[in-house]
Amino acid sequence: MSIRLTLALSIALGLPSAAAAQGLDGPLKIKEKGEQVIVRDKSKPVRKALEIQYAKLAEAIENKDHAAFQALRTADFHTVDEHGQARSPQEMSERARAMLERIKPPIHTANTIGTIDVYGDDAKATVRQYFSKMLDIDGQLRQVETYVTQDETWTMTPDGFRLKLVDGVRDPETYVDGKRIDPTKPYDPDAPPYEGP
């Protein structure tokens, strides 16, 4: 380890010089790039924090708990859909309430986090969302499964991360009783499986 790197570590991490010279164990990744020393926290604290929030979100949905669902959002939470249509915090709260009232068990949701970009107090996660629930369609209870990829911006608050914005909605898929459908058309149980994008 060079003297420059040792000195940078001692200053940046508050470590005695000898400890820095011996190297560090743990989640820090340290590398030199030209004249710059880069220290990265490989423990992925933001990813872990978001995973906890997504687990709380899934629990709120599965319990049909609107208050718990809303508690994970900022007061100014809003969305921009795939057509560029913005939805206000009030619209999104009402939409969430209607959705939670309509869905029936078994209910399961999962969010697979892809990349996360951090900008100050904001963390923008690209997420592939899966949502399975029973819905009454034309008087018959049917399993409806949806998949969508979207960008979700979480912001750090005194109470932890809260969801502030959903946009970049793409790659949606909808299945009814295991058969892919075109969600822009009225449901037809006899229609062939949708082969759209």
C-alpha cells in the first residue's frame, strides 16, 4: 500500500497510520485511481435499507393495510406513468385505497431491486415488481398476476427511507389465470394468449 493511500485512509477513516498500513478487513473496498483514493462501502447499506422497506410494503399490501402502505410514502409522493401522465399524492392515495379494497387473498407481491443510484438523500432503484392477487372479473374470482419494471426514488427522512416518486414505467405484463392478456382490452377468457411486447 502506498504512503499516499495509507495517509488518505488514516485521514478519511480516522485510523492510526499503522492500522491503515496493515490493511482493513470488512466491507470497505479501497482502490487507487491515479492520484485519487476511492473508498467504497461494499456492505450495501442503501440496498439493505430498501430491501427492508420493500418487505414492509409487501406486508402492507398482503394485509390490505392502507395506513401502513401510505406510511412508506412521502407527503409529496407522486407518479408519472408510461404515457407521461402525472398523478398527485391524493390521486395515488385514493388509487391505493381502492386497490387494497378490491384485491382478495391469496395476495403476494415481490420487488426485485436492480441498480440503485444514490444522489444525496435520494436513492433511485430500478425495480421489477411482481403482484399476484385474486380479483372479481365479471362475477368470477380469478388470479391476476402483473409484472412491471419501474424506477422508484426513495428519499431519506428522519424515519428512514420513504418512497417519493415512481416513473420510468416499462415492460408491463398481465396474466389472468395463468394466461397473458392485453390489459388495454376488455377481458375475454376465450381470447388466445396475448403475444405483445
